[in-house]
Amino acid sequence: MTLARLSAWLGFGAAAACSVRAYELNRWPAYVVQQAPEGVTRSWDAAGPLAFSEPVPAPDPGTAEGLRPFYVRVTGGGVVRTDILYPLFFFRRYPGAYKWSILQLINGEGLDHRVARAGGPRDRHFDLWPFYFSHVTEDPVDTYHALLPIYGTIKYRLGYSKLQWVLFPLYAETRRRHTTTNYFVFPIFRNLHGDENGFAVWPLFNVSKGPDHTHRTSFLWPLIWNNELEPDPSEAETAPHHVETGFLPFYMKTTKDRSVEANYLIFTGYTDRTFPGRYHETRYCWPFFVQGRGDQHYVNRWGPFWTHSNIRGTDNRWILWPLWHEYAFADDDVVQTKTQFLYFLWYQLDERSGSRPGRPHAYKRHVWPFFSAWSNGAGSRQVQALSPLEVFFPGNADLREAWSPLFALYRYDHQPTGETRQSVLWNAVTWRRNPREGLVEFHVGPLLGRVGSPAGSRWTILGFDFGARPGQVRPGNR
């Protein structure tokens, strides 16, 4: 049979079956197409899990497409995310802005060039870690170019308002808030001026004063220190200064307003506090044996055998650390419980309503590396096997889109409408059920298929239709 005649037979089969419509065209491994009830293509994939196009659900609906893991492009919510062998390279296009990175070592971000061409401001960052840093804006005060270790200035980065160096480590300067620190042969010689004034020869000694009544002194860092600090903003204006003293490994003590914490030989000590709530803690061979009781605190640790703490409603339990761990806390009306066995071999996260615990709950479960299961508590559920990555990168949507489907030997999807779909070997074998439409669909690649619905039932073998037309449907064929 020639290719033209075979195509004609396949076309005839499709036409004859139009009265019993399939929502899936399975020509695995060449391609698999899934369609919505109205006939619009919902998603497709080709060459197993490699080439694909699929919808992105709410809250930012859009489209994901590409050739895994080499190229993935996701659009939705006004954002375009492009990944090439993620995390090797990614590019993000935002409304009026962009960001890109190569292994988080070569980075660029800023306002879109079209904004500047239209008369808007310029704002561009470029970093080549850890050697070159630049920021270009309309304001010369915020513009800089820096080459490490030769010469450079960085502004408003890494928690500092200014970082400057000349032939680093021979000279460096930092500015944080209203204090400037000059280093000569970093980090050995240091001079501070501004709100805080002092000098240091590391690690021999450090002396500084300010801001206000703050004093800091240390010798043979980190062995000996004596600091007097301003009270926390949450404390009363009349609260005494905090005092920190230490002579390692023999003694450490911190005294605050209505609070004392002391340690002897590092591993033994106590904490006494009366504000903001009463609490007393005793430590023996810390961190193994700790006993603490208070108004909102409870700690009972006999490590590594048993640990139970409850701090302001957050409950934490360990058995034979790190064998078993349970962690529970409440966020408004949502109660979250996390359970782990050896950190990642078994991982389960449940979210329930605190006021209505009987309601369906959301969960995420991993049995590494065999499978992962998800449910949003509102009718959407998924299961995937194998799943070696999800437990390590639970919030990384880019890694999930580029890599996770490559391991999906089996997938199960359940929609809020009641529709379910199962697939084996990247859609080589698929089952679909839609109770609302009375649809049952089964495919073994292009070899064998069956579609049953109230309109009739049909079988396909190698693309040839053997179905019954309406009025010819036998009871056993639905």
C-alpha cells in the first residue's frame, strides 16, 4: 500500500468516526494531540516528552511550549519566561523590563530598551561574578563600573549603600547607613567613622563607639568581647542597654531588659525572660538536652532521640533525628502540617482549614524518587512516577516545566469537573474518562484505540476505524 493510499484510508477512518468523537489523537511517539470538547487543540507533545505545547493554568493563564530540556518558553500574566537548559540560561521579559542570567554568574537586568528609545529613563545592570559589575542610569550618582580586584565602586548592592576598592585587598571601603569603614590590607586593618567610630587590627582587637551610646570591644576575635548596645525598638524608651560579654570557651552572657542568657563552656547554660512573655530554659550539653517552659514556649529535647517544641503555636517534633520530623503551624485559618522521613525520602505537606477541619484539604506528597502526588483541595489532583526532582525544588516552576516531565513514566490527572486522564511511557498508553459527557477513551499509541460515548462506540486499529454508527451501538461497546 502506497503512502497516498494509506493516508486516504486514515482520512476515511477519521470521517467515518466523526459521529463518535475522540478527544485525543495518539500517534506516539511521533505526536499526541489532546483536544477540548469544542474541538480546539488543548495540548500536544511529540517525540515522547521532548517537544510540547500545553496551557498554563490560573492565576496567570498562558502557554508553555518548547523542546525539553533544551528550550522552554512560557507566556502568561504579561510575562515571557525563556529557559535554555535551565538553570544554565534564563531570560525574563516583563512589561517594560527584562532579566537574564547564565548560571547566576553572568547577569543582566533593567528597563526595556524600547523605554529608553521612547524617551523614558535608562536603567541597566550587568554583572560578571565576581569580577565585573556595572549599573547605567540617567543619574551619574547611581551609575558605576567596577572591576575586581583593580578598581571599582558598587552602590546599593549586597546590603551596602557603597562598596569601593583599589587593588583589593590592599584597600577597600564600605558604607552602611551613616557609617563608613576603611580597610587596609583587608581584613586586617580597619577604621570606622560616621555614626560609628573606631579602629581594629584583626584578629587582635577591635574598639568602636556609636551610634548613640553603643560600645563594642573585642580581643583575639572571636574569643573575647564586651559590647554595650542600644535597646531594641520594641522595648520601652527607659529600657537599659543590652550588654554582651564573652570569654570563649568558658563563658558567654547577654543581658537585656527583663532577659538574661548565659552559657558556660559553650554547651551548658540557661535563659530567663519575663518580657514579652515568661520563659525559662536550661541547656545541658547543648544542643542535645534542652528543657524550656514559658507562657508561649515549650521545649523538651532529648536529642537525638526525642524533641518536642511549641513556640507561639508552631509545633515541632523530631524522633531519632534526622529519621522522623513533624512540623505544624497555622497561618490565619490555614493549618499546615509537614511530615518528613529522613528529610526527603518521605515528604508530606497538608493544608487544612482551622475552622472547618472536615473540608477537603490540599496536600503534596513525595516518596523519593518513586512518585509525587498533589491535590489543591478543590478537585484538582495529580500523580507522577518517577519523580526525583520535585522534593528538592518544590517552588521552582521553571525546573518543573523543563525537567520533571522527562521522568514521568506514569501520570494521573484529575480535574474538578471529574475528568481523569492516565498515561504511561510519556503518552504511549493513555486512558481518559469524562463522566459528565459519558466519555471513555483508551489508546495504545497508533496501534489500538477505543472511544465510547452516548453517541456510540468505536475501535481503531492502526488508524483504521471499526466503530459502529449511531443506531448500531451494542450495549457492551460503550
